[in-house]
Amino acid sequence: MPRVGGTSEPASAAEPGGIRVQGLGKSFGERVAVEGLTFEVRPGEVFGLLGPNGAGKTTTVRMLTGLLRPSAGEAVVWGHRAAHDGEALRKVVGLLTEQPGLYDRLTARENLRFFMKLHELDEATVWPRAQHYLERFGLAGREDDACGGFSKGMRQKLAIIRTLVHDPKVIFLDEPTSGLDPESARTVRDAVAELAAEGRTIILCSHNLAEVERLCERVAVVKRRLLALGSVRELRRAGQALEVRVEGEAERFRSVLSALSFAPGVLAEGGRLRVLLADEAHAPDVVACLVGAGARIHSAVPAQRPLEEVYLDLLKEDVT
């Protein structure tokens, strides 16, 4: 069973504008890529989809955008059934893939125009929106330059603009800040926050966990199946730890604490101990154990584990 945050209840299935995934699965012959995914995304939410390479994230996104028919289950995106309403779905969905997929011989303007034609958009009406994003992402003045001469970061920003130009209601972003310098990455993160504030639903696939912590309201960790679901705070709370500063070297107390059934992990560095707790209610028991072992305690404070540690532990626990 996946770990689920206790206070981040999903939106009602009838609530318009979000995403509902129920028992979604995909197999390629005998290989199961995605199995039994069930979750909901609220309208206007930035939702993180995390998992290692080969975990089924791309397959899931392809099913949610109507590019791939599921083998089991269903998905409803902004009121459209992903497996049956592909044409209508593509009008409300924007997809940024990991590879920009631009035409090098065409200029930025020509690339955007081509995409507008694919969506049957009126260029005169839509171009001001494209121009706005060109200015927002620092590409104004480069509209008539061939994309083959763009840097990786410039190509990534143009691909983001292409994703937004048809004014999608649901946006799937796969590694949106890949290849960007820190300033440009911050611009993209700010834009993501602004798009969510406008009521758009955003699915963010990223290996940058710091970025996920900064942007996402809730996170799903997947490895073929759903391993955990909840807010970043809830997932980090599942890895509650106690940091204790003792007099002298902390290493001499590590074995004593490691014997405690409610302390599945103990780290010692210098005069500090970091004790992972099965339940934060056991914090006084850790202090009592240390005092009984002769420790002089200078401080003992609760500390949440970094999302990276929680994420890696979830992957280790999954042996399927």
C-alpha cells in the first residue's frame, strides 16, 4: 500500500478542472510499465510526479495526455477521458517533453507558427501571447534567428513557450529547468507559480528535489506503482528525526540507540546524533536512553529529513 498523507485529501472526482486517475495501468507485452495508479490532482495545483528512470513517469504522462491508450483503468483530465477524447484533450493540455523537439532550420518564430497551425490557431490572435512569453523568458529580439544556433537553455525556454502558446488549462512539464542557468531556472519557476495562480493545473516531473519542494503542493512517488502520496511536509514527516547534541563524540552512543526498535536509523557525526524515529512520540525515550548511557545532552530538537532522503528510502523499500 502506498504511503498517503493524512491531511491532503484529494479533490472530489466531480470537481471540474483537475485530474482523476483510477487504477491506471500499461503493459507492453509481458512487461508492466505502470500498475494500478490511483490519485487525483486539484484544479490549480502544482503536483509533483517523482520516480527514477524507468519508473513509468513518461508512460503515465503519455496516457494522461491521450498519446497512449492504457491497458487498464481510466484517467479524466479537465473533464475529458484521456483514452477516448484525444482531440478535445489536446486543446486543453500543454506538454513539455524532456527533449525540446524543435526544428533547427526554422527560426523561433517559424517553430511557433508551425505549432500554432497544428493547433489550428489564428496567428494574429495568438502571436501577442507568444510575444509576451518571448519577452518573459528573455528571447525577445531572437524571433527570427534559427533555432540551430540557440544554446540548450534557449532551446528549452522556446520549448516552454511552445507548450504555453495555445493557452492550455493543464500543463505537463518534464524537467522544465534542465540546461538552464540559475537565473533562467528561477524565471521558469516563477512562471510555473504564476500559471498555477491563474488556475492552471500543472504536473511537474523532475529529478531536482529542491525544485519540487519549492514548487509542488503535493507529490506522488512512483516506481511502476504508487509508493507514496502527500504534501512534501507530510512525506518529510514520515521521516521524522531527532537531532541531539551531546558532549564529546556522539559515535560512542550510536550502538545503544541502534538497538531501540523505534529508532530504525542512527547517524553520528562529531558531537551530534541524528535519530530516525518510527513515531515522534518516542523522542523522550531517546533522551532517556542517552542519559542512561551516561550522555550529557546539550540539546535535543525535532528535525524533518530532507525530501531526498525520504525519496531514496522509499525506492529502497520497494523490492518489487
